[in-house]
Amino acid sequence: MFEMSNENNSDEIPVKIISEDEIDKNAETIEDDNEGIFVQELKNLLEKEKEKSQDLENKLKYTLADFQNLNKKTQSEIENGINTKLSLFMIEFLKIYDDFVRAKDVFSNNEGNTEGLDSILKNMDSLLEKNSIIPIDALGEIFDPNLHEAISIINDPKLDDNTITKEIRKGYISRNKIIRPTLVEISKKQGKN
């Protein structure tokens, strides 16, 4: 290739002669520049996709945690609902149970045959036990307002204050929850206000 000079004639077009080696070198530089730009673009896209992926992963973790919390809450609400219904049913059942106990006591006091009532009460006791309904033992204990309900007071200087002297109606606990407090009579020492 050759180059024309611009010295005398202004109509001439200047031409610069470039060797083949220079052409190859320029082509490689352009190729390297294009390849570098392409690699940088790919790196940028990769970073954006990593950010999107991390964001989606975080959203998935939060959603999974929310689902697990909702599942636990729902399970707890179902269990509480069942336990509440069972407790309400058992309170009604205990009224019938109390009637059978009173009937047995009347028959016993009149020297009547209580075998049938004993058998029924045994079955009822078994039902209560199967459903984790436990009687509250109160006689001789110190009054506890969480377990007992005092409906009468007697004066007795021999006993400590608030000693339970009589169970008027048996109380029951179900799964560590009082479903019916024991109705009791408690003692007070004379002369105390």
C-alpha cells in the first residue's frame, strides 16, 4: 500500500500505506477489545442473575417460614379447640358422674345393693382416666384459689388457717388445666379477723 502526500496539490487525497502486520495487529486489538466488552457484559448479567437468585431464595425462605408458623398456629388452634370442646363435654359429664356418686351414697346409707352403680362408676372412672381427667385431692390440703373454691368457713383452733376440712364437690384437672375447681370448706382459727 502507498500513501500520497498533500504538499503541492490540494486536490489529492492523502493515503497512508499500512503493512499487513499492522493490519493484523489492529484486528487483534479490536478483537481483544470486543472480547473484553463481551466478557464484562456477561459478568454484569451474571451478577444481576445472582442478585435475582438470592432475592428469590430469600423470598422462598421467608415464605417457607411463614408457612411453617401458620401450620404450627393452625395445629395449635385445632388442638385448643378440641381440648376446649372436650373440657366442656367433660364438665357436663361430671355433673352426671356426681349424680351417680350421690345415688350410690344414698343406696349405701340405706343398705341397698350398689353393685350396678359401682360397675357404672368404675366405667366412668376409666373414661375419665382415658381422657386425662384427674381428680383434685383437696381434703387436708391448704386452700389454693387456683384449684379450690371456698364456699364455707368453720372455726377450728386446732387447724391452720385455710386448711380444707371438707370437699363439697370434687374438682378436676385436664391436661394441666382446671376444668372444674373443688368446692371446699376451709378452717379459720378463732379470734382472727
